[in-house]
Amino acid sequence: MKNKKPLLIDEAATGMTLAQDVADVNGVCLVAAETALTVAMLASLKRRGVKSLIVWEEQELSDEALEDERRAQCEAWSQALEHRFRQVEDDANMQRLKEILLAYRLQGLN
């Protein structure tokens, strides 16, 4: 599972992947999210005064924690679809569409 991790620029290493865009003080994007850091990139960011970054960190979860995460994701998808389809509860076609969407979303979690 990936988590966002804030780092000081001096703690960042080549190969890490940015979780958020890096912008200068004027809000200009210097490096886009999902970019893997390189030596040259880190040096350039330091020269431009960037002090911190947010990178992706891979976190190992126990089987129990993975199951809890899967259950929480299933519940979140179910609640989101219930909310989106709340005004068409009496429409059988829309309810079938909701079931199909939920099955589609949940198939990737199993």
C-alpha cells in the first residue's frame, strides 16, 4: 500500500516518486507528481530553494490490515454509490446499473 510521506529535500533519494507536484514560491510547477527523482532534479530543486517534498512510500501491511483496508474500501464504494443513486431508488434499471458498478469496483479489491 502506498502512503504519502513528507520529506526534507536533504532526506530525498534518487528513485523516489513524487506524490505531489513540486512548485516554486510563485506556484509554478517545477516537477510533476508521479515523477521519479534523479540526482540532477534534486540538485536543481535545492538550488531553487525547495525545502521539502512529498513522496510515495510503500508500506507493508499484515494480512489482517490488508483485509481491514479491503473491507473499508468496499464500504466506501458502497456508500458512494448509494449516495450517487439516492434519487433513483425506484428505478429498476438504475438500481441494476448501481449493482454493476459496485461489482466492477469490488472485483479489483478481491
